[in-house]
Amino acid sequence: MAEMISEPGMPVKALGHKVKAAPRPLRSTALRAVVTPVNSFVLALLTIIVTEWLARETLSGVSDYLFSASRPGMVAVLVLFLVFIAADALFGRAYQSALILVPLAILPAFLSMQKQQYLSDPLYPSDMLFGRQIGELVPVMFAARPLAAIGLALGVMAMLALLGYLLVLGRRNFPPLSAVSKLFRLLVALPLIGGFLSLMDPNSFSYIRDRLNIVPMMWDQQENYRHNGFLLAFAFNVPMANVQAPGGYGPEAIADIAPERLPATFFGGRNADVIMVMSESLWDPTRLWNAKLSPDPMPTIRANSSGNLFSPEFGGMTANVEFEALTGFSNAFLPYGSIPYQQYVRRPLPSLATFFASKGYTTRAFHPFQSWFWNRANVYQSLGFQSFMSEENMPIMDKRGLFTSDEALTKEIIRTADQTRKPFFFFAVTLQGHGPYEKNRYAKNTIDVQSASLSPESRDSLATYAQGVREADSSLKALMDWAKTRRRETIIVLFGDHLPPLGNVYTETGYMPDVVATRKASVSVMKREHETPLVVWSSKRGVQKDLGSVSPSQLPHYVVRLAGYRHGFYTGVLGRLSERYAVVDRHQLIERNAQAHPDWATSGEPVDPLIRDYRHLQHDQMFGEGFGTERFFPEQVERLEAPAS
């Protein structure tokens, strides 16, 4: 057979001999089908390594995160790998998506590293809410370090140009994916990605997520990022960044809000000392059905009851109750599952501490645990407390089980008060009532529990809890007895942050159908599952009775008014609100006459102007332009104008 000529003078084999070479492209295609996903997996692994290295500022701990059986590092790699192959299918070429996704993963980790050089927290999605404040710093940076600022700007432009060039280059050179390959990638990746996303609600328990060792630790973001890794922890916080300005918010809306009926200057106050005590998991266990407790574990609280606190939480999330009680703001206007202490308190905010400090008071917070918990060290500074006594700087205290006793904390409060000459505002968070309620926490339980409905384990748990309530009650009595001996008036406010996590005690007694409270129900059910004791007492004026069942955000109104002051927000806006509404909850409003407005925020019905104004002012102070600061929070003006320390 004649030779075939491909180029002048270059013979090639006859066509018949070329049939044997046909399988080579098939082998090449098969090899590429294997190599391409493997390369994508390696790329996902390297991306996770780089993000962890940047976010942690060290390679130490990265290998443990990736390869320890108790850590979710390889889960993060697998999820990123699935995102890579799904996005490549949409682009139509292998590795094309990496040019966009890798920078999107690495850049936040780099920003987190930069943030942690100045602040203690990692980067949160909610930090983007404060882009305006960051933007205002750019001119300052240019003025202070012009060469560095110019270099940064040039670097950013160069990176964007490089990214554009690589996208064009990749489009020309990266291997294309066949229609079958694209379909296969999407069919495999998208269901798995969707299933994984369904596990990422930090407010609900997931057995699969637990088996994957992914543990959302919203109360401790440092540990949340360390254990789950930067990308997974960042993802847990994404829903919290969705805070939008309420409709109609603006300078005109704030200007239309009526101030206090009487000028604040008419009321100079009485210089009364104020002590607020948020008692961990304090609740009345005699409310349980089919269980009898004797003697009464809380006789002092019962004799001095002012009503009840309607807690927005159950069994935990203490910081959200604390946020409302100190600021007068409401979690009802924030994304579901958010924790303001962790995500939103990034600038000076008005609080009872700032108000009383403006009146010449000494302001101090107490909590006998580590200051990083719930980000309290940073938050208390933002709320205007002059000092914070935590486990790190308190004297060694007696404990009940693992936790500092209420008695020891009360003695420390009294000791500090006796050494404080000026009027003071103290805010204390107790710890003794924290669960779990193990059988042998106390040397002797003085509360007898009788119940045919409870298992032995549940009876022991309830007895332990009730003993803690008894000791909290005794501590309140000691504080009140001390206050009665003082010349200066002392106001004491005590409340529980939420019902205790008693687990099967609730279901075995029939008190609740589940071991946790419901979020949406009738008024009677919600009160049964969310009310905690409330005492508002003055050494000169006695108990403030018949306050009803009120949200924690109402407490500043009662405290400021009882101290003899008037204020545009605390006694003005909150005062008018409290005349009509006792409870402001994200799922329902409850009026003083017990009339409920369920799903008020999503029903499409017009919002009461009282609620509208309240929400506008809260947004104005937390996220907005501060249009109402001078009228409603004059004590904030000087704080905001002062240079950052």
C-alpha cells in the first residue's frame, strides 16, 4: 500500500495501521476523568490548609484539625471539593471555579488574621454590617500612612488584574468538560451540598452533624472557629449578618418620635445605689405538676415578688437576656438565632451603665467565670462599664460543684459596695444555678422532692436544682438584709435568665410535652415555659408590686424610674411602650390585658407605631446613623466623640 504524505518528505503509516492506536484517546479520557477530580480534591485540601494557617496565624493545630477523628477538618475539605466540582460543571471547564472560589475562601481568612492583630475576635459575616465605619477609616489611613495606603490600593488593583487575566487564560487552557461529565458532577455534588446545608442551623440539634464532629459553639466564638475551622464557623454565623434597616427608617422617622413627657432635668434622681442580679437558670420549681417540694425553696423571692420575667430564651443563651436587660433593646428585631454579644456589639452602645455613669455613678459588672465567655470583656466595655470583675481578677471563691456559689458572689458584691464611696450601679451574673444538676453537687439537699411521676434520676436532678434555688434565695435575703442597714437607698433587681435545662423532669411531670420549650404557642403556654422570678425592691420603698410578666427589655424602664430619673428612651419610649405591651417577643406581642398578637412581624398587618418607633431607635443606635443620639441618649454623645483608646 502506498505511503501517505503528511508534510513534504515525511511519510506516515497507512490508514489501516492506525486502527490499533484508537484506544489511546479512550485511555486518556478515562485517566482525565480520574485525575481531574483528584486534583480538585487536592486543591480543596490545600485551600483549607491555607485558610486555617491564615486564620490561626500559625500552622500549629492545622494537622490536628484535618486528621483528628474528633475534628471536622476533612468534612470541610470534602464540602469544598463538592463545591469545586459543581461550580466547574457550571463553568464547563475543570479548575475554572478555583480561580474565583479559592480567593473567596482565602481573603476572609486573611482579613480575620488582620482583625485578630487588633481585636480578640475572628472575622464574622456581621462585620460587613459595619463597612460604613471601616470606610470612614480609609481617609484616616491615607493621611497617617499615605505610602502604605497607596501600596495597598495598587496591590488590590494588581490582584484584580491578575485574576481577570487568569480567568481568560483558564478559559483557553483548562480542559473542557463533556456534557456527561457536567451532568454527573451536578447529580452527585448538588444533593450532597444541599444535605450538608440543611445541617447548618446552629439552633437545632442534628445527629448527622454531631457524628461529623461539627459542633456550633455560638457562646464561644474563639472555640467555634478553632474546633470547626474558619470556613465552617464563618458559615454558622452567616445568617446573623442579615440585618436590614426597618422600612421607613431615616432622620425624619427618628425626629417624629416623641421624647419623654417631662424634661429629664425635672428629675435629679436620689443617688440610690442599684444592684441588678441576673441569677443563672433561676425558676420556681414548685410550678411543676405532679411534684411536691418542701420546704418552699424560694420564700424570700416569693414574699418580694414583683411579677415575672418573660424570657426570650430557654435553657441557655443567657447573653441574649442580659443584652435586653442592660440596653432596653429587643432581640425581637434581630435575626433569629443571633447573639448580639457575639455578632453586633462592635461600637459603643447606650446601656444602664452609660446612663448611670453620666450621673456620676461608679459602674461595675461581676461574673465569677472567665471574661471571654459570651465575649463579655469586650461587650461590657462597649456598654460603658468602668470595670469588670471576672474569675481572672476576683479573689478565690467557694464553689458548689464546679461553679462559684451565689453566697460567695454576694459577699464579694457587698465587700465591693462597702468600699465604694460614690453611688454605684452594679450588674452581676451568677453561676451556681448552671446545669447539669448532678446528684452529688451538694453535701446535703435540704429540699425534699415527692413525685410518683419522676424516675429516680429525674428526682435527684430536681432535688439538686431546688437546693440551688434555695441557696440563691438565701443570698438574696442576705443582700436585702445588708441593704436595710445602709443609710443610702439601695435598689435590688433580681431575675432569672431562663428556665433550667431539667430535661426529662418536664416531660415526666407533664409540665411540658418536650424537654425544651416551644417558640410559638398560646400566651398561657408561653408564660408557663418562659416565665422566671422577678424582684424589684428598694430598701426605702419596698417591693414594686404587680409589674406583671414583662420582657427583659422593660427592666431599664423600671430601674431608671425607681431611681428617680427620667430619660428620653428608658422612661420615655420604653415607658410608653410598657403602658400597652408587657412582652415584646419575635413571635408575638402580649398586651397588658393579655391580648396576644402572634406573628406580628410577618403577618403583613400594620405595625403599631409604638413598636415601629422602638425598632427604629434600636436600629439607629446599633447599626444606623445615630440620628436620635442627642435627643434620646445624650450620655452617648461624649462617648462617641471621645478618641478610641
